[in-house]
Amino acid sequence: MPEVYICEIINNEKLNDFTFAVTVVCGELASTARAGQFVGINCGEGLLLRRPISICDICGDMLKFVYEIKGEGTRKLSEYVTGQKLDILGPLGNGFCLPEGDILAVGGGIGVPPLLFAAQSAKSGVTAVLGFRDSGRVIMKNEFETVCNEVYITTDDGSFGIHGAVTKPLEGLLKRGGYGVVLSCGPRAMLNGVAKLCEQYGVQCQISLEERMGCGIGACLVCACATARGGEVQMSRVCKDGPVFDAREVVWNS
């Protein structure tokens, strides 16, 4: 069961013009969280809803969360400083299943950070394919290079790394073979493309969906998405039944 923790901020650093990384101390939360799970952060007075943010990294009793400024809540969060406290609910949702064998981690934009925790938790080798809009939005390259065997960076405009979508290097890696599972997080269109390639090459694919959330615990149904299990379509709650799903279960055209 998730619990509320009051966590001290160790650092809240600006990664680029759009993205920040906040690090907090919370030994109990750090010891129970799994790769792919997220937390709900109370960003300040006057904001009713917590902001759902994936767990990026855990080191000892410290947790890192990477977020983009997209509204009033995340703007306020970016103004917190070292020594202040954050009200955090977690861990929330179901994380990745990390089997034996090599892993392909495929991330896009703000879907990249949670894959670092997955790569750190992997039982075998990891290859990462990370996609961004342009060079100004590339984040965490060094962190992934520290824990992965190979790291491929793509940008939509070709200003850094490989020009194009993550599916370009991904297909080459799937053709090469040797991967037991693909873990992916990012925009829905990207996830759909990744899922189709994995189905084509017969590789298991787990995807982490990014949806707007209200409560974060499955009560409000704001984040419902269509999934198919046993031949029947049903509405699943991304915050509680996910955010990680088997890609074959997601109804992409819903």
C-alpha cells in the first residue's frame, strides 16, 4: 500500500530549459519502490491534485525524480530548494517485470528517466535507445552510458545523434537479436510504433503509459485506457493497473 512521506530535498537542479531533477531522502520509500513505479508529489499550497512523476533513480536512501515544467504545479516544484520538504505519496502503480536475459530500453522525451531505474535494476545487459525532439532536450546521456552496454540517441530534427524516431535504430537492434524483452516509456505514438516492431520480431514488449491522472490510486478513473484480455476489451486504470502493461494488451486505436 502507498503511504505519505515527508521527504527532505537534497537537490533540485535544472537539466535544461524544460527539465528539472529533484532528489530527496526517504529510506523507507527507497527500499520498497520498484522500477517503473511512480509517486504523487504535492507541489504546494492551493494545488489540489498531486503531480504523478516516475522514479528515475534510487541510490541508498535517496530518490531522484525528473520532471518537465508543464503547468503551475511543476513550475512551483521547480522553485523548491535544498532543505525544504516535499509531501510524497508512493510508491504507486505496477512496475516493470525484469526477466533474465538482455534488455532493450526505449524511451522518448520525459519517458526516458524511469528507464534509468529499470536499467540499474536489470539482471543482465541493457541497450538503450533514447529519443528527443532536438539537442536542447537531450537528458541523462551520461547516466545511461554508465549502466548500459550501448546507448543510441535520436532527435527528430537530427541536431544530435541519429536523425529520426527511436524506431529507426530499434528495428536494427531487433534484427540483430539477442534481447529477451523491450521496456518502453514515452509518447503514445512512439509506444505504438515500438509495440508493432516488437510484435513483428517476436520480442516481448512492456510499455509504461503516460496519462493524465487525478488521484493516482485508481479511485477517480481519469486515467482509464482500453485494454484487451481474454478476447474482451475492458477499461484499465493506468495509475493502478499500470502504468506498465504488456504491449499486446493495449488497444491502440481507442
